[in-house]
Amino acid sequence: FSDPASNLGLEDIIRKALMGNLEERQE
Amino acid sequence: NRMHLVCPMNTSAHVDPHKSGHEVWEEFSQSFTPAVREVVEFAKKIPGFRDLSQPDQVSLLKAGTFEVLVVRFASLFDVRDRTITFLGGKKYSVDTLRAMGAGDLLNSMFDFSEKLTNLGLSEEEMSLFTAVVLVSADRSGIENVNSVEALQETLIRALRSLITKNHPNESAIFTKLLLKLPDLRSLNNMHSEQLLAFKVH
């Protein structure tokens, strides 16, 4: 469990927000 | 076997027993996603942050988002009443949350929130402190440590300058703020352990 951010789906949210893509996270 | 979610990033601590684990997780995710986006938008406004490489921006945000949220939501913890207000607006006492299974992390977050609030920082000071929390060169996975370190030092200098200007007779405030950084790391580690337990459960 070295990467809790990825486990939470945070990385996906962060990448999209950083790139200006504020669409809802898709499963 | 009722399940409870004691994290204030949920709308409520009570879980609908008819919902599947996946549905509960999705609901939780939808609850904290806007807050995470706000952290990213905050980071984008830190002068120099967008000049870092994109992988390093992601690494800093992955590692530091929880700590930024702890600082931003310190006001959810009412130290006097010993209550926590969840994002959905529901308020719970510490005793209630303890009965629901909350552990040492809860007490540690109360202690942190109390000490931070007692410093009486302005919004500008809090923002700059939050930037210092986020831009830490010793986070794992940083590729260009020198660039992050340079930005970190610039932010720390700006924070010291602002605190010195605003609190000329309280020189200890800056030191106390820097000492909050390891406290936040410790909370972050405790939180990661709780997440592991939650996911396993």
C-alpha cells in the first residue's frame, strides 16, 4: 500500500484537474 | 454489523446498509472529489508550480493533497465542543465517532486543528503555509528535486517574511508553523494506514 493516492483514484482526479479537464471521473 | 464512515470528507457517517461496497465507495469518492479538485486549482495558482514538470506536479499533489485538506478543513473540528462537522453539514461528537470506530487519528487531528487555529493566522498566511505544505522536495517520486527545492525555499522565505511583518512581536509563530510540517506527515501516515484497513475491510 505504498501509493494510497492511486488506490483512492486521486491520481486520476489530479491529472484531469491539472490538464483542465473537469469532467466527471469515468469508471 | 452496521458500517460507519468516520472521515469528515463524507456527507454523513451513516452508511445505507442496502448499498453495496462499490456504491458506498463511489458515494465517498463523489464527496471528496470536489475538494481534491480545489486543491489542484489552488496548486495551479502557486507562483512557479506550473513551471515544475507535470510528473512532479502530480507527485506533489498525490503525496500532499491529504495534508492540504487537513489544513483547509481544520475549521470542521470544533475543539471547544469536541465535535466534527462533516462535508454534508452533519455534526458529530468525538464520543459518537469513537463509538463508530474512530481511533487515534481522530484525536491527533483534533490536536493538530487546535494548535493551528490557536496561531490565529490570516487567510493570506494560511494560503502561503498551505503552499509550503504542498511543495515539499522530499516527497516520493520527485524527478527534479532541485526545482522543487528551489520553489519550496522561495515559498518558505515568503512565509517567513509575511509572518514577521504581520506578527513582529511573535517571532515563534514561524517556527511553530514549520513544526506543523512533520505533524502533518505523521497524520498522513496514520491516514494511509486507516485507508488500507478500510480497503481491506
